[in-house]
Amino acid sequence: FTQVLDISDRKEMELLVRESENKFRNIAENVPGLVLKYKLYPDGSDELQYISKGVEDLYEIPRQEALENIQLMLDCIHPDDIQAYQASIEDSRRNLSLWEIEHRIILSNGKQKWIKARGVPVRYDDGSYVWDTLQIEITERKLAEKALKEKTEFLDKIIETAALSTWISDGKGTAIRANPACLKFFGASETEVIGKYN
């Protein structure tokens, strides 16, 4: 007795899966930053199942070393940010919610970078969780925000301490700011000036 099985459907599915994986890897290798697949097991252990070559630019860690030892990347997280980083992963796991965090890393040469990380968790039947994650560098944005904040604080101090009556209005002429000298000059309180037309 001879039985013949047609496995062409299975072979076609395997080919489609391989093509899909190749497309994913091609996209992942060409996105700015890095793409990774992070797995957290029920016992608390974890691993990287995939990481793009972007890890070499972002963390300056060889890709294969990062893939084999996730701790190399975790050790780069700024000591002041590690607690929030770990709490954010736990919150994402517990609520199956989007994981998103901005944190600093310190490279082996002492250089500091800001990273924005974002991933979506999936829970598996064995109790493990997997996040497909994108990490990008946002150092320039953070430095620009810091410079803007410093300039704003400097201008605020000048306005607040100026002996001259100073007020600021929006494009419609509505007062949005008045310094103490201005309030004293007009004999008015801040609530009597802010939000009013000149």
C-alpha cells in the first residue's frame, strides 16, 4: 500500500513566511535607529530575539554581542533613568499597553545620548511577553529643548526683575504677561491685566 501526500500547500506557506521575514528584516535594517524584538519570560529572564544593525550606531555595541547578551544594552542606561525604564516595561506588561519612554544612555567612551523607545507587547500562552520595538536617538531634540528652556528662564528673569513696566501681548493684543513693575505702574493685579486687551 502506497500513500502519496501533496505538500505543495505547506511548501507554499513556508515560502510566504520566508518572504515575509525577509521583507521585515529589509525594512528593519533600513530604518533610522534600531528595531528589536524583546522577550520577557515568566521567570523574569529576558532575551533579544532580533536586533537590527542600528544597535552598532546607537549603542556602539556589535550586533551579535548585543543579541547574545542583552545586559550590554541595559548597562548603558543612565543610572538616574533605570528605575523608570524598568517600571515602564512592567506597566506595559501588566496592562498590555504601548511601551514608550525617553531615557539616556551612556556609552563605553562616556558619551551620553537620549533615546526614545516605543514598543507593543504581545502575551503568549506560555506566559511570556514579546515587544516589537523601535528605538531612535533624540539627543539633538533634547539639547534644543534644554537650550530653549534656559533662554525662556533667562528672559523670564529679565522681565520679572526689570524696573521698567513690561507686558507681553499675543497677536490679537491680549495681555498674556505683565511684570511686577507694570502691575505697580497701573495699580492693578495680575488678574486685572492678563487676558485683557491693551
